[in-house]
Amino acid sequence: MALGLIVEVNSGTVCRIFSGGPIVWELVVCGGSLMMLQRRCAFTLVELLVVIAIIGILVSMTMPAIQSARESGRRTQCRNNIKNQSAAALQHVVEHKFFPTGGWGFMWLGDADRGFNRRQPGGWQYNILPYMEETTLHDLGKGKSEADKKIAHAQRVSTPIPLFSCPSRRRPESFVSGYSANNSNKPGAVARSDYAANGGSKPYTGGNGGPPTSSLNASDATIDSGCNSVALSQNSPIYCRSELKPAAVRDGVSKTYLLGERHIRFDNYATDTPSDDDQAWGVGYDQDVMRVTASPPELDTIGKTQIVFGSAHLATFNMAMADGSIKGIPYDIDPSVHRSFGDKADGGPNDLSALSD
């Protein structure tokens, strides 16, 4: 843009004919000769500080929006994780006519040679693997000797599965662990799950490791005797050694929790410390992969171990109902309503208006 003004040109007179940002071109008459000079104009310190301050203000104004958008994306991904797991569980129902069994206890991992019924020691997440395109992982050790199976089972539970990890909480990775199982070598590091099946509305009385190693070929009565009695009689679609058919969900599959996000201590995401987050994703019935509705849900906290549902998301957490629909559950949900959603047949206040789609 041409700026400047033609003035009387005498010796030493300057005529500015162009100015563009910090560059200024000038015509100078000196000693009867016409000269064009280039002069560079710099920002002053004050101007520079003002610009920096403005940039800082703009960044501070946009960062919350950026962070909110990122969390919204992470929450959507988490919701999709739950949707895919519930879809796999319902495909299991189509194939076997009952919801995935909850397995035997935390000292047991899945065994590909033992089918999908209550004789299967592995937990619900192990049993849905073939229906989420993880058949190869499910079948590790199939047809092998017991010694080779133990190697394969350790390999399986040290394998992270992205679908089992909430992106707002932690990456899908293996964590150093002292965990060992009856039918596995000690893996040294295990992959965990941020999700849990609905274990019912009865208070969690503490799971156990399940029956001893000798129970693999024992009778059902012997296996049952080694399991937690409350875990064997929970009122949810999935529990210890369960084989529950959808028809038994008398409150309605759209009004009963199937699975969802679980509360984990914020300060122990990557440690082996809390008893409700120290096992692998493939274990049988245990608080690491099961949650109950006897107590209200909780936002992830520091220094507080809770056997409840919850998440790292603010305001609401995600749950799948037994019909596969996904709902957002507020942390301040009426405790009696939340408890009732955990019971498959209590006829209680299953008020869907408390939930969001």
C-alpha cells in the first residue's frame, strides 16, 4: 500500500513514498542527487509485550474449549467400547442362549477347551472374545498340554485389548503385577480392564480365588463348594458360574444393567496396589471385573477403594443395559434406582427417565 506525500524537494528533504510493515522506502535529495533509501522499523518492547499478552489471553480462552472437545471425544470412544462389548455379549446370547458366564474366581483364567458354560473358569470378558474378533487370542492354548496351556494363558492376559481401556483413564498396556492363577504361569505383567459386568445389587462380600486346581475335572457341586456363596447366588445377568437366559431378566432387559464403567482409584491407575485393580482382564468372578449396585456410583477418587461403578468422566458414566442400549448415568442418581438397575427381577423403581441416551 503506497503511503506518503510528495513535498517540496530541497537538499536534504525526505519524501516517504512507500511503507509496508516494518520496511519503509524513502526518497532523499542530497547535494542535488536523488537517492532511494530503505529503512527498517522495529517493534518497540512495549508493542512486543502487548502482542505476547494478547496471544496468551487468546490461548487461555481457547484451551478449555480444546480440552472439553478432547474429553468429549474420549468419552464417545469409551461409549463405543461399551457398545462393542455389549454387542459381543448379546451375540454370545444368540450362540449359546445365555449371557456370558462370570467364571469361577480370580485364581482362574479362561481355557479354550472348556466351552462357554459354567464349566468354563474364565470370566465374562474372556467369553466374549470370539464375538469381538479376538478368536485367536481366545483360543491360545487350545488342544495343548496343561504345561503349554499355562504358558499360553499367561501370554493372553498380558496382551492389552484397546476395547477394554477407557481413553480418559489409561492407555491399553500391560502393568507389572504379582498376579498368578491356578491354570497359568505367572505372567509378570498383566493387561487390565476399565469395565465391569453388573454383579448384582447384593453387597460385595469379597470374592475368592475359586476352587482348587484339582477341581478342573471335579463335579459341579465340588466346584461350587470352592466358590463364594453370595457370588453364586447374585441377582444379575452375569455372576459366578452363571448361565442366565434373557427370559430370567423379569424386570426387562432394557431396565437391567449388563456392564459398564467401573470406579478405580485415581492415584493407582498404573500400580498393583488396590485390591480391586490388581488382576488381569480375563479372570473369573472378581471385583476387578465385576461391580455391584449396593452402593452409589463414584467419580474416580484418590485413596478410596470402592467396589462400585463409576469412571474418570465428569457428570455421567456409561452403562450398557441388557438389551444392548447404552445409557449415561449421573453420579447423583437416586441410590434406590441405581440399586434396582442391578437386580434382574426385583420389580423396583427402574426409572429410565433418570438416564440419558
